[in-house]
Amino acid sequence: MPRSALTLHAAMSAVLVQMGGKRLGADEIATLIARHDLYRRPKDGRPPEGFQISLRARRYPQLFEGDESGQFRQIRLRLADKTPWRARASRRV
């Protein structure tokens, strides 16, 4: 199985940027990733499911925000720091 060119969180970021920064549901993000074939699971080559999107968003709080209740049913990019996430990661010591 060929590996995805993007990581799941990079694919999520790409979808959210394309949607103009609005909040999207985890299932909706998963559907858009699958539709544009941005990421496939290494284990079985299938696109991600909604629960994987929520879990990844929780794992990367520096990239993603949940909804007002602190849940990750509705997700958007964290925009407080305008520096691209790859650059922020490379600055860490």
C-alpha cells in the first residue's frame, strides 16, 4: 500500500484552511479528506473515520480548537499564532 503524502493532522489542516477557518464536524472533515484522497490509514489503506479526526485534534491542541464545551465534535484551526505550524514545531528547543 502506498503511504499518504500527508499526515492526518496535515490533511485536517488543509481541509480546514480550504473551508476558510470555520468549524467543521469531525465526520465532515473525514468525508472531505476521503473525497480529495488526502490521507489513507497506513494499516489498511482506508480513509480516516470521524472518531480518528476528533482524537487527532485532541492530540494536537496547538493546531486545533474544539467547540465551546471543550469537546472536539466541531473543530477549527487554532489561529492565535499566525506562524505556520511546521515553523512553530521547528522553533521548539
